[in-house]
Amino acid sequence: MNDWQPSTNLAMLQTRAKLFTALRHFFSQRQITEVDVPILGRSTVTDANIESISAVAFGDSVYLQTSPEYFMKRLLAAGSGDIYCLGKAFRDAEAGRRHNPEFTMLEWYRCDWDEHQLMGEVGELISQLYAAANALGLGRESPPLAIHKTSYTDCFEQVMGVNPHVAPLSDLQQLAVACSSDSWANESRANCLDLLFSQQVEPQLPKGLVLVYDYPACQSALAQVAINGDGHNVSRRFEAFLNGMELANGYFELRDPTEQQRRFDQDLKHRVEASRPAMPVDNKLLAALEQGLPSCAGVALGVDRLLMQLQGVDSITEVMPFSWERC
């Protein structure tokens, strides 16, 4: 057995290091400050679709952070200005060709920007990496990156034939059952949309970088909700897909502590309904929102997946020093 050896080869490790350098150079050029936040905290996310990894410190339950988001928002509320973090994040029950319980995340925030401005910067970052990939040894020479920007409504309606914002829940449940199994007959609107988008819409997205915005209001997470040009409530969030692979998730950030508390409570209700353990609410984040979060947009990007695309490999194992199977 050679399971003591790294998951990847030395050439990939050097390429990974070059990618980290290129990412830091991108933000240095824009005078965005790198921050180093804790990966261990007393609270964690309440999202019913994300499972945290717990540990014990000083006899108390603590959690490996699923992203640096909450700590970064506390820095923003303290007046940090534009910031980014390049580091580890952790999520339980996530392992496979595109997942590992420990992974590298790039997250950054732009004050006084909205989600559309941040989408533009995501496009600039990925385009620059693709343009420099051959010279930097990050990937194979390829044609210029195509960038597509589309609303959730347009791409969902084109594939599924229904408007995701106004379609009756019963119709979405029927589509989910046809897509998966009878167990979806009583699922929530948010879960049905998530299934249909991931299983039916994502595979139909064009090659290149696709930026999808104005998600359904029921999938707002930590984004603000607004009314779009068609009069529908939408969440001001976006996702980026690179050659069909989900790469990044961004928000025009929610700043209202009362609404944030309501969403935490709703998350905990959904966790109970799904027979999942309740997670402790991050009251320090709520206090930071009370103090005042500046108007900002933020995005989290999976660095390992980005390297997979730059290198043209199919498994996250091939770009990580040690995958979970080797730990």
C-alpha cells in the first residue's frame, strides 16, 4: 500500500502554488487586503443543506467553518474595507469527484458594489487566469474564455418550459418526481428548484464561464431580496459555472439583522423537519449587523475546482496534495 503518498504529483503541486500566487497578485493589484480568519468557531451555518464538522475545545462543542463568511462580515462591520481570504473550508458528508470534506476557498467582498459589478470582476479574474494559463504553467493553451451572463428565469424556462418564480409548487414537484423519484412529491419549492436546476439546467449551460443571476426568492440564503423587471421577487445572488461545473456563489449581501435572525430561525425549522441537528446561531454576526454592515457584494469561489478546469482533469483528487482517502 502506498496510501502515504500524496494524491497528486509534484508538477501539480507546483502548478497549485503558481495559482495561489496569481490569485494573490490579482487582489494586490486592486488593493484588496488579504485577511486570515479562524477556521474553528463556536457557531456555524444553519443552512439545512450544509453539514458542519464538529470538534471539542475546552470541553465545548466547536465547528470547523464551512466558509470564512461570518468572520469576514464581522471585519467589514468593523471597517476593514475591501477584503479577501484564501484558505481552507470544511463541510461534512461531501466527498466525490468534485467534493472533498476539506477544500480551498477564495472569498472576497467589495464595499459599495452590487452583484452585477462583482460578476464583472469574477469574469475578469477567470479570463486573466485563462489568458495567462500557458505562460504560468496553470493549464494547457486554449482559446479566449467565452463569458455568458443570463438570468435564472431565462435559462430555467428555456430547459424546463416553466417560469421558476410563478410556477405552482405542484408543477415543480411533478417535474422533480419525473427527474428523480416519487419521494419528491412533497418537497419544498426551494429543494425542487435546486434539483431541477442541478440535474436538468446545469448540463445544458454553454461552455465557458456562465454567470446566472436573480435566483428565486426562496433560495435567497444571505442575499437581499428585490423585485425584478417582471415584478417577481428574486434573491440578489448569482452563481458562476465554468464549463458546466459550479464554481462560485455570490450575493448582494443582506444587512438587516432582523431579517437575518428570521432566516436563521427558518433554517433551524427546516433542519428539525429534515431530522438534522440544530446548529448554534452566530450571535456575533447578528451583533455585527446591528452595528452596521456596509453595503457590499461578496463571492466565494472553489479554488480546487478552478484548478481542475485550468488543468482539464475530472477529479478533485488530482489537484489536491492529500484527498480525504489519503488522510
